[in-house]
Amino acid sequence: MDKKTVRIIPSNPDDFERQFAYVDSIINKHRTTAIATVNMESLLTAWEVGQYISIQLKSSHWGSKVVSELADYLKRQNPKRRGFGKRHLYNMVKFYDTYSTDDFQRLGEHLKLDEIVQLPIAQLEDTNGQNEIVQLPIAQIDSALKPMPIVLTLNTFTNHIEILNRCSTNEERVFYMLYAAHQRLKTEELRRCIVTQTHVALLGKEKMMSPKLRDSYPNIDFVLKDKAVVDFLNLPQKHNEHHLHKGLIEHMKEFILELGKDFLFVDSEYAVQVGGSTKRIDLLFYHRALQCLVAIELKAVDFEPEFVGKMDMYLEALDRDVKRDNENPSIGIILCPSADRSMVEYTLSRSLSPTMVTEYRRKLIPQEVMQKSLDEYCSYLGANLNENTDN
């Protein structure tokens, strides 16, 4: 037989698709690795620089003028290098000072953050063959050096600065580190989530849900909000459902960010057949994590019990005629400006449908006390963060 290059032709054309998908997975894997490596080095740079400057400032060796001189020196050394001006250097100091404290370390141990944080590649856990950062070449300050907490690797330094500048407690900061990683938030998206107090909306334990919803989806508390801020609509005090509906369609990107990035918009005024009548669902979404359809009914008036009966009908129609065999039962969300919680509880207690009531706010709600639910949230995210880094 002549020595020739042998070309193997798949017997089934579908084999090409699987082989192409394999090549695509190789590219994505190494691209993810490269991005994670660059982010790790950027964070270590900020940590070590912030650490060194912090120690010098605290020892009274340096003052504000010296930090300015350092920024000027770094610019002269490399005029094209960005991110090391005076303000950026002080951000690095704040980054180190905030997360090197014993309080933050104790919180991390309590929440078992090291256990739930799964880095994309093993070598990122140990860039130098040891679980600590490179020590500074200054013998007299070696004893003060601290390793960077691994939970910080979930976000970019830009995201961390947003969290540092807008959050007041370590519990709140940890929540947004985990939430931003889970939802893959960009900095401007993260900023809106902090401003609209997503931690309050997600971690609240008094959500207005039917027993069927909790039974069908045990982790639903950490997925669906009971409050949504729609300040981007600029709704007047008196508005109707048409104004609300039209505004949400025109600002769908902002609305999905407010709901959560796992929501995929399907259609507006989605038609379902009930007997001889055609009924229309205001907004229909698909939720990737829950793998189910989500029907949203819009109301410009406070909650009324009859809203639930209408939603039950919609969900039954979706499950009978639209839902696929591999999908979970459809969920209903009644979005209204306000609700009497006792009335909602009485109404939903007998509902056989997975339904919840979410209140929308035209403007930002006032600051509220941070909910003490990070333990459960960390447990919920443990597997999900790892799943995200694998995809």
C-alpha cells in the first residue's frame, strides 16, 4: 500500500457536527483558561501593589505626596501602561486593606468560601507551587504579608472596585462577588444590581410564593426576586398596564437584567388556546437554569385574588400544549405595584400552580437591612459556580 495521507470520512454526516463541536470546545477551553490567567495576574498585581503601599503608609514611611510621586514614576517608566494613576493605586490599597482583615477571613471560613469557589483550571490555584502570593523583597515587612483570598478570583478588579465603593458590609460584598460570578455580570450590570439592592430582593425569606412553587423548585428563593425596580421606565404615579407593557418591551435588556440574566425572552402577548378562546400571556420567558417557561402577567393595580385564577389557566395551557417533555413545569409571576401579603398568602395557599407575586417599584427603594441568608446562598451557588466555569 502506498504511503499516502488517509482521510477518514465519517459514515454519518452527523459525525461532522460532533467533531466540529469538539474543536469548538477545545478553543473555548483554552480561551477561558487564558482569560482566567490574565485576570488572576491582574488581581495579584493589585493585591501586592496595594499591600506594599498600605504597609508603607501605615508605617509612616510614606504620605499622600509619595503615592503621587510613585504614580508619576510609573508613568515615566512606561507611558503606555494604564491603570496605575494615583486614584488606581489607592483603589489597590483599599482592595488589600478590606480583604486582608481578620473579620473577612473569619467570614470566609464561616461561609466555607474556599470550598465553593472552583477555579477553571487547577494551576490557577497555585501559580508558584504554593498556596500563597509571591512575597515582597523587603525583609522587614515579610511578617505582615497575607495571601489573597481565593474568592476574589471570581471577579475582575474593575468589578471589585464597584463592589468596594458601593457596598458597606463584608456580607454584602461577598453576595455580589458570588452573584456577579454566577450571572456573569459586566461592571455596568453589576452596578445596577447593587444600586437596586438585588441582595434584598433575592435573600428575603418572606417571598409571596405558592407552596407548589417551593415544592417544585427548592432553591427558588435564590433565583426569583420578590421586588423589581423599573426606574428605567420613568413611569408616572398614575399609569396603566399598556404603559407598563410597552415600556418593558422597549427596555427589554434592562428588564432582563433586573429579573436575572438566565431569563430568555420568548414573546409578547403570547397566544394560548383555551377551549374555543384565544388567551394572551403578557410576557413569556424561558429560564435557562430552571429549564422552564415563565409567564408574566402585568398589573398596574394592587394585587387581587382573581389574578391567580387567570395565571393558573395560563400555566395549565402552557404545560399541556407548549411545554416540551424535557422541560420542567411552567412558572407564573404576577407583577404588580403592591400586594397585601396576608391576602396573597390566603390566595396562594390553595393554588396548585407554581406561582409567585412580585412587586415592582417605579423608583429605587430605600436602603434596608442585609438579610442573614448568605449561608444558604453560598450552598446554592457551590455547584452552580463550578458549572458556569465549565461551560
